[in-house]
Amino acid sequence: MLLVDRVVDLVPGERLTALKAVTCNEPWYRELGDDADDEDYDYPGVLLLESWCQAAGLLIAGAKPNPDVRTGAVMLFGGIAGVRRTGRVRPGDVVEHRVRLARTFTDTAIFEGESAVGGEVVMEIDQVVMALRPASELTGAAAAGAEGTGG
């Protein structure tokens, strides 16, 4: 499920700005009836965060393109700290995710940033950690090879 519609700014290894348009056609709104409460139309916070994290993943991809995940690197979510929802996101809103690369280690990246609607911040993220690992280390084939060598 891709929760990013468009990248509008990308400086590889530095920052990315991406957009997510929220519509009533999204699956989480399908079951809402005429008697739904106003809060029921708030975009789910976990999906807002997932969308922001996908934007962070695109920033990694911009710096280290990986055309074939089967032979290249797999992006893994490591952790998150300091997430604050500061506003509501509703159908009809366009969310602007602003992601900044705070720090990198060999194959690990730490991001920070925020999401805004109409210029007003609706979510702040202090830290998200993602890592790139060789696909060969994460497949059953690597484990089977290790067993055959006494490892």
C-alpha cells in the first residue's frame, strides 16, 4: 500500500518533501455511515505516520537507488521516538511530509521532520531509524548456506 502520491522536492542525502492527498475513497472510510461521528473522519494516525515513513524511505532510495530488492538491499524499519500529533487530517486535505536526514551510519539512517496541512503542522517526528541490509542476509538461502558450513 503506497501512501505517498508525489515527491515535490528531493535533495538526496539531505531532505525530501512529499504529498499525500486524503480522500473519502480510501478503505478506512468505506464503512462509515450517515451516523458517523465527526472524529470518525480523522485520518488514522498510524497511517499518517506510515505515510511519513514511506517518504523517509524514498529519501534513502534517492541517495542509494536499489532497482532489485532481491539482489540489493532491503529497507528495514528500526524504531521511532517522539511522535506528536498536533492537528487533524481530514478527507480533502493534502498532507505535506517534510523529511530531513539527521544522521547516517554505514547502512543506517536517522530521520526527523513533520507533516503539515495548509502550512499548519499536524504531526512532528523527532526520530525514525531505518536500516538497509543485504537481501542475501535476510533470505532462507543465506541461513541454509550457513547451516551447510557449520555456521
